Amino acid sequence: MNKYLDGSSETLRKVTFNFKKFNKFYLPEHKKKIDQSFLEWFVGFTEGDGSFIITVPKKGNKRLMFILVQKDEQALNKLRSTIGFGNIQKHRHAHRYCVSKKKDIDRLIVLFNGNLLLNKTNEKFRLWVNTRNELNQKQPRIEVQSQLRNFDYLGNGWLSGFIAAEGCFNVRHPISDYHSKFLIDHHIPLRFRFILDQKNEEKLLESIRISIGSGNVSRRKEDLSHFRYTIGHRNYIILIIDYIKKFPLRVKKNVDVVRMQKLINYSKSRKTRPWSGSVFKRVKALIFRLDE
């Protein structure tokens, strides 16, 4: 069993994120310090949904931009107010957090430098920083630090940010129309799942699996570059839920965590209290809403 479930006193590895330089020298003037767990979450969220962009306008002068696109405008506004710079823009049917000012780009570089995990994110970040050095030759050159490796995913906020961007909870069942007979029958249990999807990052998902201690990593048939980490063991899904309680998702997806927790609680009590009446209706509604 995972050390988080069996109560082992094994010492956890120390968190390897380093935000000292950012908090000491690069905070916006109206900020004294930003919470460590929020910065960890922001890095994970960025590795799931963020983009390090190099634009080339018609005049030919390169420009750097950082963008996070989300339908959850409230989450982006909270991000903007906490980090203290950037702006929120309407983007088609969604919104995006955008950073383009040179001093704010440097703030992000210091924040992310040496604190990124994904290979593809580090490659894009390296190109981004090299372009920054090319464009700002009068400023001190910034050297890209090595990416993070081998740390405990449940001991910091990175995984929460990554789940907020790329994770989901759902319930699988053999009858697609949610017929009441299926839900009432004690011999057909609900099958809970936690899922993380990512392209070209099989090793990262495998390292998350090892850290958590359950689940499997598989290649998607419809896209061979797309990998999926799935947990089906109820106790380990509870472990993920407990982790999220400690390190919040900070997005509307947190509602799904609450729904999954309620379904698991109903599932635990099912042997002594058959689902019927208002309880049956609540369970059915929770399943529908979780799959929306």
C-alpha cells in the first residue's frame, strides 16, 4: 500500500521547488510574498495548460508571450490577482491569462526556471529563454536550469495544478442509459476512475503512478502519442481526493471532486442501505453531472 494510506512513518523526500529568487527579487511591488503551495500549483497548471509563445509580427521583431486558456474565468481572475501581473482577455468561447510585458516575462522566467518537470515544457521554455536573451542583450543573460526529477508528487501543489488542467473523475457502468435496475442491484458495483491524460510524457505519468502506488499507464489507440494514467482502486481515488483537500484545484473542476466523494460514500453504505427513493435520485444525478 502507499505510505499515505498505511500510516508509514517513512520520511518523505524534500520538495525540490525553489522560489526564493522569485519571492526575494521579482515579486510585483505590491506583493510581499506569494504562498509556496500556490506557486507549485501554478507550475503544474502551466505544464498542463500553459503556452510559452514566440510571435513574429509583420515588422519582423520577435515578441514573447505567456498564455493560459481556460473556460473558467473566475479561476484566471484569482490567478491574476494572486500572482500580481498579467491580464485576462476574452478568447472565443473561453478566456486567457496573458503576460507580455518584458519585466513580467522575466518574472515568469525566474519563477519557472529549474521548476519544470515535463520534457516538452522544458524544451519550449528553453527556446523561450534563449529568445529572451537574444532580444535583451543589454540585460544580464539568463541560463536555463535543469528540469526537476524524482520528487514526491503528493507532497506539494504541482500535481493539483496538473490535475486542474489535465485530470478528471468519472464513473463507469455496464448500462449506458443508467437504468434504475442497474443502480439498485447490489451485485453490479459502480466503477470509479481517476484519469490523467498527456501527450508524449509516458515516463512522467509512470513516475506519478509509482509515487501514488496504484493504477496503470496506457497508450491511447486513437492517438499513439497520447498516454493515459488511470486509477480504478477506490482507496487510491480517496487518496487523490484527500490530497486535493490539502492542495486545492482552484478551478471549477473541484465540484467533481465533491461529487466523486459523495458517490464513494454512497457506495460504501450500499450494503446496509439499498438505494431507493431520494437516495437513488441523488446517486443518479451525481453520476450524470460527473459525466457532463
